[in-house]
Amino acid sequence: MATQYKNLVDGKMIDAGSTFEVVNPATEEVIGLVPACGKDELDQAVAAARRAFKTWRKTSMDERRNAIKAIAGAINENSEELYRLLTAEQGKPHQQAKGEIMGAAYMAATQAELDLEDELVQDNEKESIRTRRVPVGVVGGIVPWNFPVSMAIQKIVPAMLSGCTIVLKPSPFTPLTTLRLAELIADKVPAGVVNIITGEDSLGPLITEHPDIDKITFTGSTATGKKIMEGAAGDLKRITLELGGNDASIVMPDADVEKVAEQLFWASFTNAGQICIAAKRVYIHEDIYDDLSAAIAEYAKGVTVGDGSQQGTGVGPIQNRKQYERVLELIQDAKDKGYKFLTGGDTDPSGTGYFVPLTILDNPPEDARIVAEEQFGPVMPLMKFSTEEEVIERANASEYGLAGAVWTKDEDKGVEIAEQLETGTVWINQFLKLTPHTPFAGHKQSGFGAEYGKEGLLEFTYPQVIMLKKNAAV
């Protein structure tokens, strides 16, 4: 029997009038029932957040840090329960799920140490001028299904630390671990500061357009991000959008084929490729293309696709049927166009679970859908290039600009190429690394604003300038 979960509103775990089902993507079994919230439940949560904001905004940074560290502690203390539940609803293998859970705890505890210092602009015998940061107000957070816990934390923590309160909506596909976390922190955070409510897709626009929400922070597709900008425009809500990517990896001819093969594989196939910053276009210099493409394909043969809860699984299922069908459509399009496959290509949608074989394509053209579009699945197109100038132009020829990577033994050359890529993050000889101290921000249609680091924290504040004229005769 599926477990029934509750929402966190005003410090209490509550139900809604109706529920919807959450499915395990590996088995297609219903594993949870969660509240299906609408306008009334949202109004209740926003009202609680608004009440709490009046007092939370006045708290000291130490008080805020202590509450955030209590959340981090709750995650650490219950990590095994949380990562097993995360695998059940999201599909990723236990080891990767554990990495997300422990990473969320680390990010929370580390970002809690950030500060919002006043800046003294001028101070003389005539005048004192300082700039301070004040909280925006009530935040509406909307979280995706690929990294539901880490993305929830990445919205909750800066909101709390800045003095804001938050109403968070998990994805309807992966709300269970977040709701279990809500239970664990209900008595660790003042009532109304963090509210977590679930609903289907119709709840998102209600949050975006709610007149008593001051800021939206969203992670998801570029198409949905554009709709959020439209919805937030009515009352000029502040927004932070972390959107899609079609990230290019560039492998120079001096790269170590055997070492890079394994790293490139996981840069593309971690979490079944369902990562906005995954390597989705891999450009390999023609001098090593044949050797490296063969090495990646050979490595893929030793990786098991299956239920993430089973020992030995390296890559789990696609998280939901809609995305599963889209990935199958892209693979079928590549087959119909006659592109060459090094691995994969044969899919069977009649089986149980949303499993896609590891799929590696051999040098498809730039205008192939599998190259031009963000796959968000276990599909890896490998392309051949001849010159540095050519590959930089090809890598930048995208509406997206989230992240990218360069692989070379020549570190100076790696930096030189990285500085020419039109993306917010570029890795050199590494991949998929984010830190709590540096901003994560997309260029072009990959985002608006920043997350992580001091820049991410400032997104939840307004600047306020205090000017004092000294010794004034009034």
C-alpha cells in the first residue's frame, strides 16, 4: 500500500482535499500519495510565509545559520532513509542518490557561513553613506525532478539566510523525499519560514502569479522559464531562473584517451543524462576521434542499466514517461536519418520501467536533432573536429550557455579555449562540479540570475542605501 504524505505549512504537517500518485520509474508501481494543492492551499501557505516574514527578517545571521545547520543535521542523521526514498521516486542508483543527499547537507551547512555585510561607501565629518542588503520577502520556489532534494535546498537555504521566507513546490514526479524532509525539519525551523506544498503542473502558474509572493526561483526547462517570466511580469516579481543547457565538451588531441573515456562517459551518463550541465555534445579532435570513440563505447559495455535500488546498477531509468517518450523519439529520429550508432539505438517501450539503453552516436551532423536539442537522457553524440577555431564556433552555436568543458594536457590552452566559450561555467579536465562558493549562472537562454555563492545569496535581497547628513540643523 502506497504511503500517504503531508505538506508542511505554518510549522504543521497537513493534508489537502485530494491527492495524486507518485510512481517508481523503474517498476511503474505507485509508491506514494501526496496532497494535490490548489489556490486555497497556496493562499494558506503564502499567508503563513507572510506572517513569518515579519519576524524572520529581523533575526540575526547567527539565528538563521543555526536553523539552516539544523536542516543540514536532519539530512545527515537520516541520510540512508532519504537516499533510498530518493532512488525509489527518481530512479538514480543508490550511490548517486546518496551523493545528492549528502551533497545537499554539505551545501546547506557551507552556504550557511555566507554573510551579508554592510558596505560603508563614505564616512567623513559631513556625511555617512552605507549600503545594506534587505530581504526581498516571500519567495516562491519551484523545483525539478532530476535533483529534487539538492535543488530544494538550493532554494530554501539562500531564502532563509537572506531573511526571506519561502513556499516551495516540489516536482509532482518527485515530491516524496522533500516531503519526508519537511517532516524532519518541521520542529527545527520557525513556523511559516519554510512551507512545502505539492501539486500538479497547474499549481506552478498560481505560484508565479500570486500577488503576495515577491520573488520566484525556478529550475527547469527554458520553455517553462519563459512562461514564468511572463507570469512574474504582472507585478515585477524578482526572478532567478536556472534553465536548460546543451553543453559542449571539447577534447583536444593531446588528451589521454583511456582516462578521458571514463570521465566523458560519466559526464554524459550520470543520472541517466538527466542533468542540465551534462556533456550533451562531445567534440573530439580528428587525430584521436577513432581511438577515443571506441574507448567510450567499450567502457559503456561494462555499465549496467537497471533499477537503481539493485546492486551493480550504474545508470537508472528515465524519471517519467513523458521524458522517456521524448528520448525515444530523438533516438528514432536519428535512426530514421541513418546516423551511425556505436552503442544503443534499439529500444523496447513495451517493457516495465522507463529504461533506455546507453546510446552513443558516431559523428552525426550539427543540425541533427540529437545534437541541436537538449536530450536529457542517456544519449551521447560524438562529433569530429579539425581546428580549434572551428570547434569553438560549433560549441557556441547554441541558444543555450549553461556549462562546458575542455580536456587537454596543456592547461594554458585549456584556459584559453574556456575563456572563449559562451557559458556560465567551464570545466577544464573535470566535470559536473559545483561549489557553494562560486556562482552558477547561465548565459543566453540558459538562465537569468545566479545560484550558489555570494551572488546567489544576493538574488534574494534588495540593496538599500542609508545616507546620514551629520550635524544637520533640523
